[in-house]
Amino acid sequence: MKKTFLAVITLFASITLQAQFYVSATGGYAVGVNEKVLGSEASINGISELEGSYGEGLHTQIRGGYFFNKKIGVEVGLGYVYGFDQDIAKTSGIPTLPESHVIGRGRAYGASLVGIYNFTDNIYVRAGLLTKIGGKTEAVGTVNTTLPLYNLSGNVIAAPASTSIDFTTNFRGELPIGFVGAIGYKFPITENITLFTEVEYMNIDVTRETSDLGNFSAVRADGRVVTRDELANTIIVLTSPASALPETTKSSLTSLSYLIRDEFTWGTEGTVKPDAPYSSFGINIGFMYSF
């Protein structure tokens, strides 16, 4: 019995001596993968799909972990994605359609829980779960069109005139669950400080839930400032079933009407909840401090 007790104590002491806590920080760049359709581009050459991922851009993370022994550990992390601009709507060269250009970009905070395995003192892999805990996707748009202006009663209050519209819409999504995995190489500097570089793959989509209008500005060529309500009512009148507008123009104006809503819940009024792709493949460089 004493021998068994001593063996257990010896094993526990051995594991404890090899165990260690650490913190790390990384920064890197990632390209989009598993891209999805973000919107469409219409021109005199036809209509084409615009694909991309809001995960393309600059990434940074702060991590903390614990190694149970020299081989196996567990890690939690907090990260931020500064996504590069993605085209999500473009229209040009078609007389019956408004000239438009809308870009989207991700600004997201995420969290991860992963397991780590050291193949050698230098080479490791890590894999686990990833989620988004904050942030938003922004749609920043410019639309140039010629529209009559209607009041809230549906009466014309201004003749057709060129109107420049600028807006920013913020999209927020449901809580997603994704996958993150990486393989890296460590460069020990001192007993406590290690530099490392890794290639990282993230696979995650965020289902859109709500949106709200951040900024809005509409000015006619005659200098008149158009309110959001005036423009929204004009779109309702022009896209009504009795309108003589081409269906492509109606569809374009309807899409614009959802983007300039003060607040909107996706999945209502016949809309679907699209998935915003945030998947990426990138390179990180960082440092680790072990206690």
C-alpha cells in the first residue's frame, strides 16, 4: 500500500513539474476561404455573382493556456478580425438601374477553446472550437439615381432629380460555432520567452439576425436634403405592383430599402437569414511567456 501511495505521489509530482501556464499574443494576415455569394454586380455585360469572406484581413489574438505535461495542453483565446472591404453590390452602365456600389467589411471579436499537442519541442498543432462574441458586419454604400420624391401620403412633392445617397448599415448575427486549427513552429529565446509562427485555418459562418442604419445622407441635385422616411416612401411607391418600372429596377430599389431601414429583423417580411462567411486561412506571428 505504501509503495502504491508513493508511486502515485511520484507520478503526480512528475506531472506537476512538467506542467506550466502560459500567455501569448499574435498578429497576422488571412485570406478568405470557403467564400460565399455576398451579392451581385449588374452591368451592360450581364449579372454576375460577387463572392468573398469577411474573414479576409488582419487578425490579432490574446491566448492563455496550460500544459499538463510536455505534450498535451489546453488553451482559450480572444481575437479580433479587421476585415478588408468586400464588394457586395455594384450596378453600372444600365440606364434603368441606379448606379450603386456597396461594400461590406467585418469587424468581429471571437473566442476559441482548443487542445494543443507538441510533436516535438518546436512543432505543435492545435485544434478546437471557435465562436463570435461581438462586433458587426458593415455595409457602406453609395447610390446615384434619378427619382421623383413622394411624401408619406404617396403624393409627389418634387419632380425627378438626380439624388446622391450615402449610407452605412450595421449587421449583427446569431451566436455561431465554428472550427479553428493550426500548425506552428516555436523558437525558444529564453527559459520563459518563446517566439512562434503558425498557419491557421478558421471555418465559421455567422447567420444574420438584425441590422440598423448607422449613417444616412441623401441630397438632390437641386440641393434639397432628403430624409430617410421620404426616400423609403418613394421606394415603396415605385416598387408597388402598379408601378411601370422594370422588374430589375424594382428588385434593386427593394434591396436598397432593406439596407436603409432604421432597424430590421432578418427572416421577417419574406426575407431570409443569409450566412455571412468569416472563414479564412492565414499566417500568424507571436510570442509566448511561460510561468
